[in-house]
Amino acid sequence: MNKNIKIIKFAIGLEYDGSGYHGWQYQKKGILSIQQELETAISLVANHKVHVVCSGRTDAGVHSIGQVAHFNTISIRKNISWILGINTYLPSDISIQWIKQVNNYFHARYSAISRSYRYVIYNDKYRSSLFRNKSNHIHHDLNIQLMYQASRFIIGEHDFTSFRSKKCQSKTPLRKVTYINIFKYRMFIYIDIIANSFLQHMVRNIVGCLIEIGIMKKKIEWMQEILEKKNRKFCAPTSSASGLYLFTVNYPYFFHIPVKYF
């Protein structure tokens, strides 16, 4: 590459409905992924091949409201042209919400200081056809007061081995959870959780345990027992991916990365 060509780094914010995708990460030919669709669209606008790095890989069926990614380019476009152009080539279930030029020190994954997820439960006797891919249907009445009390045990820095997937590739099971809230609005129950980062399936396994406590199949203290055992086999079944949303990603202030709140 010509040394006189300037490489520009951009951060982008995107949202997507993960229902029809095999997660974020690029898959074998013929298997849809968010990364593949995004790289194809950006490359068409940039007029050269582009590689995209995200803040955290989401699993198959998981959605995002505040995913952040970065890419390098040699092409010069106005921000509005990038957004409109990329969205033109993206399928309707993926969209770019903002774009910002960043310095070379920014990294979508490694610069992040915290991530937040929201899990949505449709708590009604009968299933919904409208929200089937956007929430997890639980027909049992859930006691959110018990769920909230149980969630207190996992706040702080812990070894989350019991809540990680067997396929998780993280070198350490240590994570620091700084916030959990559980609230209900009509038939929807929302579980918000913030941590420095998450292990594979960590949120969905935590939610699976909270559901067991919410239907009063398990006691509040069971949450602490699972945490202390450091063994996945004692954890509840992994909850459905359809209810999980990557909500926001936070970075040091000096990067001035937008955060979209709802």
C-alpha cells in the first residue's frame, strides 16, 4: 500500500434483530452472520475490502440496540454518506445509527470499560405471536422480588465458572458485575445487568437461574450456592437467546463515543 495514503479509523453504532442470524461472527459460506452482512455493506461504500471488529460477539438469535464496532478505510466520505450508503446495502434487520472518526488508540473491544445487557421475558399464560423472537415466553407467574434478592449475590467480582458456556474461550472466569435491576411493565419483565465484560452465555445462564427462583422452584440462596460451586452442571438450563439484547457499551470519556439510551 502507498505510504502516502491515509488510513482512517471509524467507530460505528448499530442495532440489529438477531433472529435470522447465526450470531455476530463470520461463518462458513451460506450461513448468515451480522459481521458478514456489515463487512459486505461497508466494503461496497468504501470501494475496498473492510474488516469490522465489534465490542463483543453476540450469539445466534441475540439482538443489539447498542453494539459498537470499528473499521479502517482509505476512503473519504461525509458521515451522513457513510450511514445512508451502508444502510442502503444492509438488510432491513440491521442498521447503522451513528458513525464517528476515532484515533488509532480506539478499539471497539479492548477500549470498552463496561457493557450492559437487557433480558426481556414475556410473562403471560399464553404465548405471543408478535414477540416470539423478541422475548422469552415464561407462562409461570414470576416473583420478581425473589429474583431481585437472588441477583444481589452475583454483584461484585466473582469467578463465574458456573455461568459460562463449556465452549467459552475466555482465559479467565473472573468478571465484575456492577449493576443488576429487575422490573416489570405489564406482561414484560426486564432484567438489566452491567459488567466489565461477559463470558459466553453468562447473562442467559444467570437469567435461567433467576427464572427457577422466580417460579419458586429454588430458594434465593441457591444463587450463591451455584456461584460458589464453580461448576456449570449445577446451573439452570441456558435461557432462550430471543430475549437477550446487547444494550450499551461504555468507553472512557475522552473517546466521546455516543451512547444511545432508551
